[in-house]
Amino acid sequence: MHQAQQDLLVLEAQSGNKKAFECLIIFFHPQLINFACNLSGNHALAKDAVQDVWISISKKLSKLEDPRAFKSWIFRALRWRVLDLIKAKAYHFQPIEDTNLSVELDESVIERQQLRKMIEKLPDRDRSVIYLFYLVELPLAEIAQVMEIPLGTVKSRLNRARASLQQQLQ
């Protein structure tokens, strides 16, 4: 979905168009589930968190001033919800076998399972940055908003994660 289409859907949903909101759900739901699984390592928790976030977003959507911020806004909300659920239920990260991950590094595509295992070895903060950059394709500035960290920190975490992945390949 192009940014202009997303912006129009957000504006329509803000004005009460339920079909537009459903389109946003259909488009973003799989990405949100994967991100929540990536954060928590627990598919059930991920599904609960995503459902909670959609309910929350449906109530607060009219307060969003800039439709272009929707994507980072929803991912940030999901990140917080996952962290809240992890704290509340004392879940611990456990690698999930069925997530769909593929990333292109240095112009060579790595097999999904091998890459998933490599990414799982990264610290949580680096794993999240890699996921948001390569799989959700968020710009660095939006990753900084989602993670609520400075842009320079995002860049250093991304570089550290890339270096770690490169080292694992050797």
C-alpha cells in the first residue's frame, strides 16, 4: 500500500468510515502479529496484544493529527502493549518457529530459517531494530519514534545488529 493510499484510508477511518478502518486492519494486521511475535516470542500473547491495540486505536484514531504518522503510531502502541503483557504475565522470549522472515544482506538472500535463528540470537533491542528496518521497512526516523530512542541510537543498534549477523555468517 502506497503512503497516499494509507493516508486516505486513515482520514476516511477518522471520519467514521468503517470499511476504511477494516482495510487498515487487513493491511497492517499480519505485520503487527509478526512484530509482536518478534518482541514476545509468544504467539498467543502477540495475538492478544494486537487485538488490544486495534481496539485502542479504533477509540483514539480521531486524535491522530497526522495521517502519515499512523504506521509508526500503531507500531509504537503495539510495542508498549506487548511489553505491558510480558510484565503482567511474566512471559519470557521463546523463539517462534513459524514466523515469516527474510532479509537481504549484502545482496545475498539468506534462507529464512537460518536468518531467523541468527536474528533470535541478537539482543532484544537489536532484534527489534532489524525487524522494523528490514521487514516492516520503516525509515530510521520512524523506528526512533516506535522505539522511543534517539535516531543515533537506532543507527548504532542497526549497525551493531548487522555486524553481528555478518559475523554469524562467517
